Amino acid sequence: MRKKFVAANWKMYTNRVGAQQLAADVVKGLAGDDRVTVALCPPFPYLAFVADAVKGSKVVLGAQNMYPDKEGAFTGEVSPTMLLDVGCTHVILGHSERRHKLGESDWFINQKVRSALAAGLQVILCVGETLDERKSNQTDAVLDRQLTQGLVDVAAADTPRLVVAYEPVWAIGTGHNATPEQAQEAHAFLRRRFGQIFSEKAAVALPIQYGGSVKPDNAAILFAQPDVDGGLIGGASLKADSFLAIVRAGIS
Ligand code: 13P
């Protein structure tokens, strides 16, 4: 059985003291319980502080983005080696806010995915359709495109370091989560496609997180779906109590 994986995407929220406290509270609340893999993904300036707060615990550190190059004249960007250097094991790539608000293309996201994997990071690749795309029955086509193009030239040997997050754009920060049936359907589709791209074995092992208005009161039913292997949590990850309740919903 796949281990559940719940990641906190703090987006552009928290401050230094708040981030340290939140991380410390999550570590304390888990009390060493690692039945669910837990990752915290703070904003760049707080990565090193949160790294200190989770040191010695089972909680892992992730970044919310990166630039594909190792170093260079890329003002304002952060490289995979820098992320590793401050203690990150994971990086979120292709988040819908980067696709839709910052104009990132499937091609650019693929550059990042390959670079992150080559550097030794684990990648949480986000995919998801907009409301218009869902209404016009393009959900499968969009998921197919984002998955396939995001994974161009990824080696089969690297698939154990991949996580896919299904985040329907219309469910992010809106309070309207996908129904468990909608989530299951999309996850099953993504797993099937992943299996066609790589192998059945890789697909069976792939963790697929659901993201989009996951809260303590809907997490258990979402995580109970056979192809939902945890969540990528935005708003509800900013309070230790609600985040911990969501993590606990992943304990089976
Ligand atoms: P919300 O949980 O706030 O809807 O955000 C989901 C998300 O975008 C996580 O990456």
C-alpha cells in the first residue's frame, strides 16, 4: 500500500517568527509519528529557519518553486543546488498559481522537473484543469497534456522521486473542493496515463496528492479514495491544528 503524503504549501504567507512557530508546532503535534509523510513548503526566505525547526524530526522540507539552472545570471531566481544546500528534499513545480498567474508553460515546467530530479530532489508536479476546461469536458485532455509534457525525457529510474498533485484550479482557495468521486476519477486517470508513459509498476508506486480546499472535515473522505494518496494543503496548512487534523485523516 502507498504511504500517505501530506504537504503544506504555505504560499506567500507567514513571517519568520510565525513560520518557525508553525513548523515547531507541527513537529510537536506529530510527536515522531511518521505513518504519514509530512512536508512543509515555506516561502524561500524562511526555508533555512524551518529547516532548523524540523531538524531531528521526520518532517521534511520542500520549496515552492525553483529555476532549472544550477547557477548563473538569473536575478531573483533560486537553483536546485541552493535548495538542497538549505535542507530541502522536495520541490513543488507547476503549481497552478505559477502556470496561470506567472505564465509558466509546460515546457518550462518540464525543464525544472528534469533539473530538480537531476540534482537529487523529489518533485511534486502539480496538474489541474480550470473551471472552463472542466465545463467544456477538457479535464482529461488538460491533465494528459500537463502530465505528459511535464515528464518529457524523465528517466524511468527517477520515477520513485516523483509525486503528482491533482489540483483543480476551481477548487484552490475557493472552499469548493472536488467531490471524492471527481478526485478519484482524475487520480485514476493520472495513474493510468503515468503507467502508459512509464510502467504499471511505477504507476502503482506513484503517490498522487489531491489539493484544493482540503480541510479537516473533508480530508478523511478524500484520502479514503483508492487513488488519493494524501494532499497538498494551502490555507488549512497555516494553522498547526487544522494541518495536523488533516495529517491524522491520512492515518489508516
Ligand atoms: P487551498 O488548500 O488553500 O485551496 O490551496 C490548495 C493549493 O493550492 C495547495 O498547493
